[in-house]
Amino acid sequence: MLGAFTALSLRIGNLTFGGGDPTMLALRRKPVERCAWISDERFTLIWSFARVTPGTNVVACFARAGWTLAGGRGAVAGVLASCVPAAVFRYWLAVAERSWQSSAWLQAVLRGVMPAVAGMMLAGAVGLLKPAWRAGRLPGAVLMAVAAAGLSLAGAPPVAVLAGAAWVGWWRTPR
């Protein structure tokens, strides 16, 4: 399991583009949908906690998924495999960026990439809502997502939005 997860982390962490949500959605596919290493509900919990963890949420997601599958060694392997090659590549891009800043061609490419990234983020949100849909809780989950988006766009602090969502989740859970 450790080797398979490390290889998956290396591939997903370094070849997925579009930010955290598309990366975590790609990470979800093999352990949850294809191999059933982790339940859908468990991965949604991992993803949710990764989103509220200070720092880079993708790193937190790889660490927790690795921990779930292979303990501490899985967490370390997931983080290192998903981060180190990309960090080296990003360093190279930072050095090269200075010569690319005035390139009209590159600016045109970036204008084309931005809508694609937004679409991949939307796909990530849909992936996060799948467990709620399967459990028959989609309307409430969509309402919560829309309310959180509205509060965020209105300038509410992320911590306040998350605290409110946690309270609603606690309040709606039967005891």
C-alpha cells in the first residue's frame, strides 16, 4: 500500500494543474472510486479537514490520506512525493519568469488558462458534493455551499464562515 500510494502521490501531486481542489479531486479518484482503499465519506472528511487546516491544504490532504492508508510513513511519503518535484519545478519557473513577463504570447496563454482553472475548481466542488448527493442530502449541502460562497464574497472572514458551517452541521446532526 505504501508504494502504491507514494507513486500515486508523485503522479497526482506533480502532474495535476489548477490548484488545490482539482488536485484533491484527482487524488480522490484512485483510493475512493477505483480501488476502494478509503470510503467516500472518509475521504470527504479528509478533504474537509484539509481545507480548514492552516497552510497548504493539498499538503494536508496528502498527509492525511497517506496516514489513513499507511500510517506515519504514508503521511511522510505522500507529502514528499507530492511536493518536492513540484517545488524544484516551481523554483525553475520563478527564475525563468523574469524573461517571460513581457511576452505577449505567454499573456495570451494565461488568459486562456484562467477560465479552464475556474472550471476545474468547479469540478472539485462537485466532487466534494458527491457524498451528500449519494446520501440524499444534496439540497442542504448545496444551500450550505451557496451560503458560504455568498458570505465569502461579501467579505466575511473565512474562520467565521467555517465556524458558522460547523455550528450548522452540529445543530442539524441528530443526537
